[in-house]
Amino acid sequence: MEVVNGVENEKKGTQAKNHLTPEEVDRILLENGELEQFDELMMYYDSAMVEVRTKLEVLNKEMTLKQRRNPFEYIKSRLKKSTSIYEKLVARDIPFTVENIEKNLNDIAGVRVICAFIDDIYGIRDALARQDDVEILQEKDYIASPKANGYRSLHIILRVPIYMSQEKKLMNVEVQFRTIAMDFWASVEHKMKYKKVIKNAESISEELKYSADMINQLDRRMLQIRDRIAESDEEILEEKQTQTPRTPIMPLRHPYSSD
């Protein structure tokens, strides 16, 4: 029992070392002479994130004009915190340096796109892929192949150029696509996952998986309803266009009227 407690205490000590404050991470960077480089790298990632958001907003305007509906509801974006970056590298046994951050992490800059329908997700993905200054480095389709817990989303790593006053930099940005329903499920699951003590955890996991499957069915049913409405609108329009126009009846006028 003493050995077990000793191991547990050692693990707790290691975890405590991995969870640093932002000031402690800055101190490490300062001691390594990399604080200024780190801040510059974060500025590059932030600029790349803005670049991707701009591309998405332009696509949204174009598709809204052509389709008469917006392909996505809203965009979220975030820049990974220095503490999270430190913890992620340490967890992988990779030294915490600016070079290793850029070389080993692809999710420093993250953008999340929330769509109404599943086919909008792939439509936006394809539109981004056609742009000659965008390169898709990696794709994980958790919609076609959900995670074991039921999680669904499309993840892609984009490489986009950003233009500084003296140079061009190619930066990676992670983009996650979800429907409104997928995002709702993921948000609730994320909050519940970080509860420290959960009774009947296995049963709750099964319920979450079942709920994810139900949400997927809802997504696909809503897509079918939207398509049926669109087909109905097209049929009504065709009927109107094929109808023979009636000759308008001119009002009778008095032969001696001056009007």
C-alpha cells in the first residue's frame, strides 16, 4: 500500500510540475532567451487565424447570395494558451522550445465553423481546397467515422500564407466543422467529461453515445426536409413558368374622353 501511495504521490508531483501558470511559462521562455520569439510566433498564428476567418466569411457571403441561405451559422476562433502549449509538449516528452512548437503542434490556431446542415460542411471544405493559396495538410472525418464515444466533426489542418512587411510565412490552422446539433452534443459532453467523480460512468457513456446517434439521425432528417422544401419550390416555379400568360383586359374608355 505504501508503494502504491508513493507512486500516486509521484504522479501527482509530476502533474503539478506540468500545470504551470502563464507567468511560470513566460519565465521559462525568458530563461531560454525565447520569449520574444514566442510572442512573434503567436502573432503569426493569430494572423493566420484571421486570414482563414476572412476566407470563410467571403465564402459565406458568396454562397448566401447564390443559395439564398447562409452555409454556416457562426464562427468561433481561439489561440492556444501558452500553458496549454507547454503541457501538450511535456506530455509528449518534447522539449518546450519555439522551434518544437511550430514543428510538432498543428492546433495552436483553431477555427470552428458551425453549419446548419451536413452537406454545407463538405461544401465549404471543398471551396477552401480549391483556393490556390490554401493547402489541406490533414483531414480527419469524424462524421463519416465517428469516435467511439459518438463524437462527430470534420477536422482539417490548413496551411495558409500570411504576409508581413518583410516576408511571407506559411502557417498551419486547425479548422473544425460541426452542425449546430453536433456542437451542442460536443459542448455538453466536454463539460461532463471534466467532472472528477461520476457515478455510473459506463451507463452515462452509453447514454451519450446513444444521444450522439440520435442527433446524427436528426441532422440527416433535417437535411432531407430542407431538400424536399427546395424541390417543392422548384416545382412551383416551373409550374408558374409553363403557365400560358393571360392577355390583360384593358378597361373600357369613353370614346370622347380626353384621358
